[in-house]
Amino acid sequence: MAATPSPFARRVLDAVDAIPSGHVLSYGDVAEYIGAGSARGVGAVMARFGAEVPWHRVVMTDGRPAPGHELRQLALLRAEGVPLRAPGDRVQMARARWDGGVVALRSS
DNA sequence: GCAATGACTGGTA
DNA sequence: TTACCAGCCATTG
């Protein structure tokens, strides 16, 4: 079993686990969703305890997957039905971004 | 308790 | 579009 995640880590894991299939969230959005820490902090937690949650639903603010897991993450996102851009190296944040915590501005 | 590391972000070239 | 730099934060040794 993995080491006991800190209160902050637990919060991050809970937020990532709350992301519905077919949607993604950026590291900075997760930090904002939990109202604590920052993208760096979320990334640090994901790197240690990300295996306990659907980490593949967390991408860069640019819609780019995490370094070292690009293929793995893209494959999982594609399987979830996430709108991808190009043959499959980037995610359409404008369409895949989850609006469950941050009421994004729906320009429509 | 301090220093180093890293799955981050925004700005500039 | 890609590449590089400085700032920010949590975890580990």
C-alpha cells in the first residue's frame, strides 16, 4: 500500500476522482477546485499518489498530456470519449474542460 | 529543519 | 508553433 497521503493530497485525489468520464481538468484547475495549493502542488501529489485516481483525466492547461505518460494518457482519454485535437496529441480544453467546479464562461 | 526534486504556468524570443 | 526563463508549491531525503 502506498504511504498515507497528506490532507492536501487526499483533497487532490478526491477532486480528480470527481472528474466525470469524457471530461478533463488542468492541474491549476484542480488546485482552484479544492481551493488550495497550486498546479505545482497538484503535480507533486499526482506524481506520488496519482495511481490511486484517474490521473489520465488531468492534463496541462494547454491540453497537453503529462510528460512521460503522453501515449498512455492520450490512449485513456481517447477511450473515455474526450474531444481530441489533431491525430491525437492534444486535448480540446475548450470542449473537454470539466465545468463542475469552475463555472467556465460558456461563450454560447 | 534545510535542500533538492518535479506529472506546472505564463510570459517572452 | 516551439523553446527558454523565472516563479510557485507540495513531497521526499
